[in-house]
Amino acid sequence: MRFTKNSVWLLLVLVASWPACKKWDNHVAANEEVLNESLMQQINSRAELSTFSSYLVKTGLDKLMESSRNYTVWAPNNDALKSLASEVVNDTAKLRAFLQNHIAAQLMYTRMAVDSVRISVLNGKRIWCYGKKFSDANITQADVYVKNGVLNVVDKIVLPLQNIWQYIQSTTATYQQNDYVNSLLYMYQDVTKAELDSINPITGLPVYKPGTGMVEGNYFREKVYDVGNEDSLYTYIIFTNTAFTSEVNKQKPYFKSTDAAITTGNASWNVVKDLAVKGVYTPAQLPATLLSKFNVHVPLATAAITASYPMSNGIVYVVNAAATAMEEKIPVTIVQGEDPYAFKSYEDKYITKIFYRQRMNPVTGVSFKDIYLNLGSSGAKYYVDYNSNQLYTTKYKVYWVALNDKTISGQGDDAYGTDSTLQQILQIGQIVSDTLQQDFNVQKAVAPLTYTEIYLGEYTNASYNALITSMSSNKSAITAASRRLRLLAPTTLTTGIPYNLTLDYIKLVPVF
């Protein structure tokens, strides 16, 4: 037989590759063997997971590990499980919750965690994963594929953490702040759980039986953030009891009431509403201030932090001081002209020419909305009412912006407005027996084409007699704390001057 040079080289390559092929066949065979196993079979095959296996059997979770559904397991080895408290091991419910903290009902490979991700585990919590880290545990053996999931071995136990709401509820006896937050309970009807009574024949909407489907809510979770939500992340600040009392006392002068409980309740609310913010700010990345949902800057000096606790949905800081600016806690109140509560004519005349306008301020270049009432000679004592529940017990400087002009209506009719200087009145007070009890009454000239704020005078609100927490989100809702702001046409005017009314906004600036 004759061999060419190329034939010799080919033969050498085949001979050299024979052992490698055999190794690859063995590798494939081994992988196929593992892929034919369930998670439970693979766990049982590993001596270092014998304790974990016995706990799965004890809690009944071994059935899941044999099921056809896919799971990812981060199994602590025997050495890691030695640190698990006996009170957990001996309590089946606690042990089950602990094990569920290491199991996800989805496939998760370490290559999928190139950035930090939060994985939802079976007890409802979420665990941070990053590369070969499961929370603070190291993954010592990763991504073992089996027929119903993925097995990882970890060197530490990862205990289930409370979420922030659970922590608040568990520390009501420790922190006065948390006792107050937990007390903000109310009952409401959950229509998904309520019993259907009938269908309203007029509206076609369902009517539910009273008292059915009633569930408990909490105003803090509704109006600030739902800090029990495991799918979001929050930073929550707790004042020590001394600091909380001090902060509440600072707020009390702005919520004077005939009922001391209302004063304390509103002052407490004005403290706690800014103590939860979205996002996790760890000690290493803590900014000088945190911005609350209500645009209040909360300082968080490292020196003021007495303790910090990781939560399943964020972090908690305990502080002995975090004084916020009173100018942000008791903010400026703006009442918009285009958002009236009611109209009224003393002469019971039906006024049709009321314009809601989109205008441009030539000074600032910013567009704005206002209201213009083209009342002419028949508008004496006509008024527009506004309602506010945001006037606290302090002195305010009062301003308005009122654009007096003459313009085309844009509705195909004549021009409206005037070139004359208008006169209009602002009254502020409380409605008692359908009558406005005035604490402020100022008449001002409104010169043509004035786009700037005009100072009207000072107004002091004497009381605030309703709990903010129980108020409707509807800012026009009438409560014992409501104050009426009335834009009023004078009783008489010089001949030729119309009774027109105009308003961009009223601004009330607290005086500290």
C-alpha cells in the first residue's frame, strides 16, 4: 500500500484524537445521566446536602423537588446549616419558610445575574443574586441542570427577612413612630371579595351587599408608599422616641384644633409622611438628604444613625435627628383660578360668558390657564368660590395673579373683556350655616395686562379641625378644616366699569 504525505498526517490526527473523543463521550453520558434526575434525586446524591434533604422531607417540600415544574434551588451545605437556630429547625412552619427562601419557581442560571437582580422565592420574598452570590452566600457549585430545574450549592444560610411593613408592626412597642403608623387603620369594601346584591338600573353598575368584602387598610400604605410590597424597594427612617416626640411638638403649632387628639394626629402625620422614600440607600451610598414623595428634603447625617437593618424590600434606619425645613413641611398653597368650587349670582341671573383660557405670559414665556368671567353691568356681587384643605394654623401672606385684558373669544362671537381697570374682592373664611364667616376681606384694583403677583395682605388661619389622614384625595372635599376663598365682584362700581372677574391663581405663603 502506498501512503502519501497527506495520508500520514490524517492518520496521525485520527490516532491523537481518539482519547479526546472517548472523554467527550463520557462527558455527554454524565450530563445525560444528571438530566434524567429530579432535583430531589440530585440533592439526595450529594452527601454534603444530607441535612438539607432531611429538612425538605420534614416540611413536605421534597414533593416539589420531584414535581414536573421547574425550580431553582440554592441549597446550603451541611456546614452552613449548623448555624440554623434550633427554634427554626423544631418549628415546621418556620423551617418551611426558611427552605422556601432558598427555592424559586423559575429557572435561574448564574450567567443571568451579570448585574444584581432580585429573584422571587417561594415564601414571597425577593433575594438579591449577582454572579455566584445568593444574597451574602457564595455559590460553591453552580448551575447543575436536572430535568426539573437547576441546583446550586451555597456556603451560608439566607434567613427570610421581614419587609418594612412587617418590621413596623413588630416594633410598635419599641418605637412610638411605628405605633402611630400601625394605628392608621381603616376599613373598606373590596368589591372582588364582596357579595353582589343587584345591578343599578340607572347606572348599570353592580351594587354590593353592605358589610360584605370588608378588608383592613392603612393610610400610610395608601397615601405614602405600600412598604409591605415585596416587589418594590424603599428606605424607611425611624425616629427614636425622644426625636419623634420632639418632631411632633414642632408641628403642633401648625395644626391647632379644639380637639387635642386631632392636633397630635395631624402633627404626627406631618412628620411620618416624609419618612419613606423609594429606592434602597445603603450606608455606603447614603446621600446627604433624601427626597420624599411630598418633595420634602430629609437630612440623614451618618452621625445621627443609631442602627440600620436590611429588609426584604429595602432598608430601615433608626435616627436620633433628621430636622427638615419648616418651609417644606408647611408649604406654599396655590389655588388655581381654573379650578372653582362653585359660582353664585345674588341676582339669580344666568351668566353664560365664563371662559377657561390658555394664555401666554410674555414676561416669563410660560403658558398658563386662568378663568375670566365677562359679567358686564349685570354682575354685581357675583362670586366664584374655591375650597382648600391645605391652610394650616399660621399667618400667610396672600397674593394673586389676575389677567385683565380684552380679547377675541375664539368662539365666533364678539370680543370680550375690557381696557378699564377692574375691581374685585378676595374673601377668606369658613362656611357656617351657609354663610361665609370672613377672616380676610380685601378689594384690589386689577390693572390691564398685569401678569405679575399682586400682594393683597395677611391672613391668619386659627384652627384645623379635621384629621388629614381620613380626608378624601379630592381636594374640593368639604371637611371641618376646609377654608373658602371667594373671588367677589363689588356691590357697586363707577359707571362704565364692568363687574368682570379674572383669576390665574391665589398664592398663600406661610410666615415663619
